[in-house]
Amino acid sequence: MAALAAAVHPLSASPPPARRVVARRTARTRLAAAAADAVICVFLASMWILFGSLAAMEVGRLAWGEGCPVFVAASKVLVAAMFTFALVLLFGVVPLMTRAAGPAPAPAAADDIETAKDQAPTPKSFAAAAWGALRDPVMLAFLSSMPFLLLVIAGAVLKDSSPVKGSLRERTGSVIYAVGALGLYTVDFLVACPILTVSMWRAWRRMA
């Protein structure tokens, strides 16, 4: 009779042990963290490839012309890198950073606003903050590429303002533009990208 009763009324399955539940939660947490790290790595890699392909395109154009295999291959890599960069930025990095930053703080009360106004930093502290921002590695990397950006702008203006095609002004502008573009892409690839990669990775690890 006991066997018949057990067959008619089977025992309900016991809940999984607590250790198994904790292990599943830990596995899901680690998987989510690994996926987030992978998104950041793909974003940074696409940024590096983007600037590297720009530099390769400029080298190929200067050495062999725009129809050479180096220029064509680098242009295709550039399109793929830009597409990947945009997709990962919009649908990966921005949601991750928003989620890691947490909810927005509650609006401050009127008394808190008045207290903040009374405790506003002095001009000296503003100067110190500006000096600290200028000493930031990312800002230094940006400033290191500014001279080449100015050369690009000056070369483009000089080349486009030439009234005669093939004139000395146009050739001079083309040379200035080429030097500025090659220097800009090279500095961004070799200096700015490594510094920005390290800074973003450290910021992400602090937020994660």
C-alpha cells in the first residue's frame, strides 16, 4: 500500500540546496562581468584599428596613390572599424556606463543649494583644477595632436584657396595637409589611443 500511495502521490522535488543557488548566481555574475569586459575591449580595439587604418591609408596614398592595394585594404578596414565602433558605443558602452554609474542623485534642497553657493571654490582652486586638467594624460595626448590638426586645417585652406590647379600654392597646401594628416593619425594611434585605453579601462574597473 505504501508503494501504491507513493506512486499515486509522488513526493514533491526538494528545493535545490542553498550552495547550488549561490553557485548559479555567482556564475551569472561572472558571466555578466566577462561580457561587459568583452564589450569594453571590443570598443577599445575598434578605436585602435580605426586610427591605424587612417594612418595606413595616408601612407598608401602618399607612397603609391589612392588606387594602391594598401589604400584600398585600409579603407575597407576603416569602414568596418567605424561601423563596429559606432555599434558598440551606442548599444554597449553607453548602457554599461549608465548602469554602472547608478541612479541619478535626488534633487538638492534649497538649503543645500545655498550651502553649496557659500562653499563655492575660490579662483585659486579653479586655477588649480584647470592646471590639474591640463596635466591629465588624456588631455596631454589631445594637446600633442593639436599641432598636426592645425597643419591639416592650414593645408586644406591653402590648397582650396588656390585659383589655379597645380600651382605652387596648391602643391604647398597639399604637402602641408599630408604632413599634418599623417602626423595626426600616427600620434592618435601611437600616443592618444594607448593613453585613452588605459584611462578608460581603469575608470571602467572602478565603476564595475
